[in-house]
Amino acid sequence: MPILKTASALIKEALEKVSINNVLPPKGSKIAIAMSGGVDSSVAAALLSQMDYEVFGITGWLMEGKGKCCDGGMLDAGRICEIIGISHEVQDLKKLFQSTIISPFIESYSIGRTPVPCMPCNTEVKWGSLLEYSKSIGASHLASGHYARLLGFENTDNSYQYSIGKSKDLHKDQSYMLWGLSQEQLSRTLFPLANFDKDEIRELAKEFNLVNWDKEESQDICFVPNKTKDFLKEHLGEKPGEIKNIRTGKVLGKHSGTHFYTIGQRKGIGISSQDAIYVVKIDSFNNVVYVGEKSDLQNNYLIADGVNWQIVLSEPFRALVKIRYNSEPSICTVTPIEANQIQIDFDEPVLGVTPGQAAVIYDLNNQYIIAGGWISRELNESISKTIHATSESNS
């Protein structure tokens, strides 16, 4: 049976929290909610169904017969929509998911990069195909269960420039994953969970009688059945090569493929050593994995390509940058090189800048996104000089 339209005191309090410092669509709007079958998107749908919106659920069918993303996720989303009392749409996105997410993921590893597939999935699949389909059937906005908020900055012509802001739950905050959304996409976006933490969402799920209130979260890549290494071996095979010391060029061992390694990796390198060693550089062209000490992971600056500006700036500016989801932000100077390329100079060297990952720029108060881009090059000045000297001596 649908949930009661007369909300409890807990639900009424939650409904008031949805709009705090968070841009919402006009009342009466038709809203699509992207649903995975998890508790976050389910509670987001339940909250919106209690507000002055026409709401329906929408789920992308991403893979057939395998992958965590489709192991009951669509069925769970359908059940939740039935409980809430809203309709549920399923879109067949298997070909799109293969071409825009899975194939580039494999290709990135083959050229020595470490990809973040959830980011292009957000921009190309969720806020790409799902949003476009939702618009075609009359929805003005797409909502999601992400822990993030939408901020609007008014321009002098009374138009708005939108940015992703951080959520209340900083441990769950997912703003970093959403830097790629365009102004058009942001103008049609809704984040109902901006002002909640995970414990509150679980409690609301129980209050709404949602059967998935205690469903476990998936922390892995949804389309990788088991270990990433096994997945890559299946698709890329093995390509034996050498493991070298980054400073001396000495061969320390053998590897079975550069695609099995990532910058900063410490375990599973395949070399026994009394001292801790790390993967510090991957040269897929020459099929070499370079290792070194922790200090060899320090980087002075990076170049990021494919930059998306949420707050457009054209002159160098001071900011905070995150180079991975769980990293602490680092203070830096950001210099626009071209419209879609930036250079980031760190005030203090940072560890493990990894090509293929994203550099996401936040304001100095660490509240909202200014821009983001894909890390294409990193530089450790002392290592660069050493490699150059080693190359000269060997030539």
C-alpha cells in the first residue's frame, strides 16, 4: 500500500529541512527521481512525494545478467515506488553504459591511468540520458539521492549561475563526484538529501515503511563482479614487463601488466623489500612500472584537462583542491591555461597525484565547487631531474 499522505512529526520536520540553503524547483513541477534501489534515492523519492510535486521514479538498466548495479536494483526500485505510490520508469541504457563507461574504463587502465567511472556515469548516463528522457515525458527536473546541495548565485542580469555545494553529512558528501554537471544540467537538478546525514535517512526510511531501510551500501565499482584486477585480466590479458627503481633505473622485478597498478599502490607490487616501496609512475608506452619511496610520490603541480566550470573564472585564483574522493583538500593557486585546461600549483607538495583521476576545485571556505577536470600530468621536480639525469647517463 502507498505510504500515508498524512505525514508523521518526524516526516514533517524532514520536509522542512529539504529546502534549507538548497535550490528547489517551483511548486507543481514534474520531477523524475533517479532510483538505484538503495535507501538514499528511496527516501529522496518518498520525501518528494510528500511535497507539492508530481513525482515518478526512473531507473537505468545498465547491464544484463551481471554487475552489482542490476542485481535486483531495478526490482527494489520498482517495489519502493509501489510502496510510495508513484509510477516507475525503466530505461534500457546497456549500449550507452558499455560505450561511455565500461569501454573507456578499460582503455584508461591500458594507457596507465586510473579512472573514476562514477563521474562520467553521472554526467553521461544519469544527468545525460535519464535527464533527457525525463524531459521528453514532461519532467522539468531530475532528483537524486546524492549527498550534495544545489546553490544558485544571482548574476547582474537576474539570471543564475549554479554550483554544487557540500552536504550536511561531510562524511557522505558526494559533491566531488558531481563536478562535471553543466549549467543546463544543474538548472534541472534537485538534491533532497542536502541537509541530512545517513543515520537520519535510515530513520526516515523506517518511518516511511520502506523495505530497504537497512540495505547495505555498495562501495565497489558496480560493473566489476569481483576484483578489479580479475576484471582487467579478463579484458586486457597480461603483458609482462619490468619494474624499475624511479631514481636509479635499476630493474627490481617483473610485472604482468602495467594495467594492474595504480599510483600510490603499496601492496601487491610483487617485490620484497625491507623498506616500504610505492608505485610512483606508470609508463604504459614502454611497459615499465616505476617504484620508489613515499617521498617520491610528492607532486608540486598538476595539469587538468576537460575542465568544467561551475563558477567561471578567467584569472589565476586561490582555492582548495581535492585530488581524490577521500583526500583532504590542499590549498593551491589555479591558473586557467585554456577554456578547458588549468594548471594547479600546490602551496605544499601533495602525495599521489594520479593521471585519470579528477582534480576538483572548491572555494577557500570549502563550501562549493568552482571547477573540476581530469588530471593529465603531474610533476615531482626532484624525480623529473633524476629521470632526466638517468636517461642522459644511459644514452
